[in-house]
Amino acid sequence: MTGQERGSTEALAAFDREVARARASFTVGRDELIGPLTTYRVGGPARRFVTVADNAELTVLARVLAAAPLPVLVVGRGSNLLVADSGFAGVAVQLGPEFSEIEVGEISGGEAIVRAGGAALLPVVARRTVAAGLTGFEWAVGVPGSVGGAVRMNAGGHGSDMAASLVRVRVVDLSLGEDGVVTPSALALGYRTSQIAPHQVVAWAELRLAVGDQAASEAELADIVRWRREHQPGGPNAGSVFTNPPGDSAGRLIDAAGCKGLRVGTAEVSTKHANFIQADAGGSADDVRALMAEVQARVLAHSGVSLHAETCLVGFDEDGCR
């Protein structure tokens, strides 16, 4: 056993002791597969896996992890996540149903505040707000992620993003045990990025939305869903793999480099949209990562542009989340 492996084993044992000492009500899974929780449906296990049912359990978990530090990964819908076949050598955390609640406030001055839990699905929030007569969040109906993940990467589409309506966010730091409410100015929101780290949980987010024309908003929802079905592939993928370079499209660059249909093992560049990678059923996350690297190399050779991953890479030598 190497020194690193010994240290990891000791840290996990310390975590288990702290969980027992705290008499935590949540269950801790060991070597539990988290790849299937992602939209790629491939990837390995987390050494420890916890689902927190409510705020009380989240507070206990934060206290435990502050006392027994381990790498932490918050797993939402996993729609922007690729977990290596070797897995994640830390604690993976998922929010339970209580964190999926959506509260629409009273309309005042032609607008309303909507509070959505970190685990709430973006399409559900989009449809709920439109049903309440509000506009400004229709774009999210086509994004298969959670509110927490969307805040973390400042998700967007169809001319808008989270930053356009975000008011306040409750962030729980599972490494430091800190818990607080912050405004968007503290998050450094940018193009598909923010300062929220993988070990920080977005417990809820508040959105300021305007009163709109419900019929027009419902038509917009339908148009967005139709557009997505016509232009983007379904199946096991994580949406756009690379961010768009300034003034250009990653999909166009990948297509121009002749990468549509390119395959590495069980992973293939979509023939429908070049900035999507499809994973075969029962396939390998490492194949997806290898294909990403090959696409980057071919685009660089063809156009001189370095593509940067939008996908959060976990468990690889070059771990990285924007």
C-alpha cells in the first residue's frame, strides 16, 4: 500500500468514526457506483456515498466532513459530469427530495421571487414559473440539470442564463462546515463558470422573474423543446462537451476538423451535433475522456484553437470542473 492509499484509507476510517459519533440519520454507502447517476450512465464508484434528506442531515454532514476532511463531490442530475471508471476517492453527496421544492412568491410590482431547491429540475422550474404567469426562465426547459448544478456552472441557453434572474443563493461548504446566503456578485458568475466549488452545495436559489404573457411563454417552451429534439441527440450524453471559443462555435470547429462520427472504444462524437459525445450502453467513461482528448488534438491541429471542456471531469489525472 502506497503512502497516498494509506492516507486515503485512514481518512475514510476517520470519516466513518465521525458519522457514528454524530449519530447521523443518513446512510453511508461504500464503493457505490455514481457513474449511473450521470446522464452519460458510465463511470465508477465513490468510496463513500451519502444522500441527505433534509437541512438537518446536511448540517450534520457538513460538521462530519469538517472534522474528517475528504474530497467531496456534489452529484446533482449529473448532466455535466464524467466520472472515471476508477471512480472517486472521496465522499459523493446527493440531495434528497426536500431539496426539490419550488416556492413561487406573491407578485409585487410586476415581478415575483421564486425559491427553488438545489435538487429541483430545471425543466420543472421552467414549467412551474410559466404556469404561474411568470417569464424569464423559459430557456431552462431544455436543460436536463438541477438548480444547484445550474448555479454552479451558470447554465444557460437560448439567449439567457442563471445570472440573468439570480437574486440569492444558500451555499453550504461541506469541507469547511460554513453555511451562508450570498448574492450573485459573490459568485463570480461567468460563461459556464462560477466560484462555487465541487464541495459546496447549493441548497436553494432565488430567482426574480417578471409577470408575462402565459400563452406566449407556453409557446416558447414548446419551441425550445422542439428545437432541442431537432438539433441535439438524445441518449447517454452530457450535452455540450466543450465551451464555445470567443466568436466561434465548438460544434463548428469539431465538425470542420472531421470529427463527426469519430469513435474511441465505446464513445462516439454525435453525427447530429458535433459538440456532443455519446456513450454506448455499458460503455467506458475512460473512452469518453480519451475521445475528448482526441477531438481537442484534431481541432488544435486543424484550426489552431484549444477547446476547453465544459464537462466536469472527476477521478481522472487531470480532474477539473470549470
